[in-house]
Amino acid sequence: MTINELQDNVVEEFSAFDDWMDKYALLIDMGNNLPALDEKFKTESNLIEGCQSRVWLQADYVDGNIIFQGDSDAVIVKGIVSLLIQVLSGHTPQEILDADLYFIEQIGLKEHLSPTRSNGLLAMVKQMHLYAVAFRAREKEEGKN
């Protein structure tokens, strides 16, 4: 599936609920369903700066795609991590760099998060882009334009 198709799925899933308490419950469920991050990846270098909660993000380059794994010690934030991974993981660095993450606005996530959580969301997206930039640079060095 393309990133946009995955975003459309998220928008559709969230549009089933009118009440934001139900949407928070969905986020918490998503976080609870996120596979546990191996303790060896819960390092300072994988911690995302700018998040009020502790958020770890691991990125691996596998067969031309970036595979993200993540975790957080806060349930709603873990759900946000899960959403971003659901949309971006398994895509090429260039696809991630070209993506317009419109689902964040469309489901109303940004406006319903506290300012600190909203900053954390932006920090997570920024970190995922930084990984994509780094892996894209490696591809160019290796001649895999």
C-alpha cells in the first residue's frame, strides 16, 4: 500500500467516531497493539528530543525500505507512535521524504493534543524524516539512486 492509501485508512478508521474520547480510546488501543520494542533499542540515542514522555524510535534499512519500531511510556503517545509507524514503516526513504502527512490534520489529532504532545508529535515526524534523509544519503553513496 502507498503512504496515501495508509493515511486514507487511518482517516476512515477515525471518522467512525465523533467523540474525541472515543478517538483517544482508539489511539490507546493502537498503542497497546504496538509490538514491544526490544530493550536493546531503548537507548539514549533512540530517545526523541522534544517529547514530554519518553519515546524511542528505532529505524532499520531493510531491502530498500525503512522499518520503524517504537515505544513510549505514555499510552496516548504510544498510540501516536503506532499511527506514524503504521503509515510510514515499510516505505523507501524517498517515499517518506515525499509524503505529505495530511492524516494528522484530517483526523484532528494536532488540535486535540496538548501543546507538549503536539510538539512531541512534530518531533517524532521530524526524527522519521531525519532517518529517511540519512538512509537516502546512504543510497546515493552506494549508487542506488
